[in-house]
Amino acid sequence: MNHPIPSLLLRVALISIFAGVGATSQAATLFEFGPSSSYVSSDVDFARQTSESTTGAGYTFETAFSDSQALSPSSGYSGPTFYGGYRFTSSDIDSGLTNQKVRSDYTNLNNNDALWLQTYRSEGWADGTYSFAAVFVFKQEDFNAEYTTGDIGVDGMSTTFYYNSSGTASDVFNPEGRWLIEKDGSYYISEATIMGPKGGSSTVEISGSELTSTQWAAYNPTDSLLFDSGSASFESISLSGITSVGVYFGDDSFTGSTSTNASVVSFGISEFSASGSNIPEADFSMLLLPLLILVGGRRILKKRCRC
């Protein structure tokens, strides 16, 4: 005689198991930098400034990447902590000046405070060849309170940025952005890019299938800030266990085109956010419950069969 009880109990048990394993918290905002006009009351320099080195006719301004020493100002600044590094190199111009600061009420970014980098030169930039790279990182320990620990899954990121430079030629500063994550102690850069028009603010976001389908390449900003997408190996990775998020922007070769005092690089970010959720650890007591249901159901059935 066929008994429907075991079959029914098996279905209930399997549904309970998969429901318990697959349960996740509702997606929410993990982290936000801006938009805000109250982080600084006036321009404030980053905590770490560039050092200059000269080789032959060229020079390099660089603040080495660090995710242990913050870039964010230690005073006069009330926004989230941020880390990273930036680098500006010329192969044939022998001098220049830089700015690196949280800029107050930056007109080009809707009057919001911005992470701002600038390189300028009174003699102009004509016929020089340059490269630029910048990374800004926001760590899990600085996420919104309920997400500072545990297994975090990311399901969306957004940023608002601005860039400009002297000259109008197409080979003048045109940085390409990419999304950045840290997982299992290693950094990865997205195959998906962040692009916008020169001389205007842009907001770019990635989420849903666009985020889950993008691939990622290993990136070691300590070895080299400039990311070489041509030689990178992109692959699919899980977006769980994320311990840092951020953005990368770089332009590995561009040419100056003005002989007057101007910026060859002017770059700012007024907003970055990430959304996602805590991924709960498996509750083994809940996993055992459906198995106990199965065992109990079988015992009941055996007792009925003896009658």
C-alpha cells in the first residue's frame, strides 16, 4: 500500500532546507560617500600628499597606494574615511604642480564636496606625453553600522565624477574608469567601464544583470597603480565576501596641447555608493529540523503499519 506521508514530508523537508540555505537579508545601502556639501567648510588637503621624482627630462608625482594609511584628512573633514593612491607621470616635461584635496562646494559637481586631483603648470603642457591613475577605496570597517562585519554581498555601485583638461584634441586627458572590489585579501577591477564626457559631470551605476555578468581581473595597486586592461585576464567571480569597494580611473597615454597656464588634469568624485546585503551564516538547527520531521514521520508510519 502506498502512503503519501513520506512523499509529503520529503517535499516539506527539501523546501525547508533550500529556504534556509538560500535566505539572504534584503538589499540595502552598504556605504555612501556624498553627495554632500557639509564634509568640509573649505578646501582641505588629503592626509598624504604627493612626492616628486625626476628621471631624465620627465617627472612623476605619486602618492603610493595604501589601504592602511588613509587619504582622508585627519582634521577639518567629517565625511567617510577613504584610502587609495594616485600617480601622474610625464615622460618629457620636467616640472609641474599638483593639488590633492577634498574640495568644498565644487562648482563642476553640483556644488558638492569632492575628492579632487589636479596637475597644472604655468609654462603650459604643449607636446608633453602623460599618464594618470587614481584609486579610491572604501573599506568594510567604514560601511554603514550593520555591515561593518560579516559576509557582505554587493549588488550595485554608483559614482558621480567630473574631469577636464587643457586643449580640445581627442588625445588630451580622457580617463577610463572601472569598478573596484576587494575579496579574500585581493583587489579586482571590473571589465565594465565607467565613462563620461569631458568637461561635464556624469553619474554611472552598475547593478542587476550588468553587475552579475561583468568579469573581473586581479589588480595589485601596490605594484602598479596603472591598470593594463590589454594584458589583464578577466573572469567571473562571486560578489560575496566583499571587504572593500571603490573606483579606479586611468589614462595611460595622452598629450598636452596648450602653451598657457592651465590644468592638464582636473578630476573629481562627489559621490560613491554601494548596495547589497549581509549573507547569513547557515543555521544548522534549522537545517536539522526538516530531517527530524522526516525521521518522525517514518516512525509514525511504521507504527500505523503494525496495526
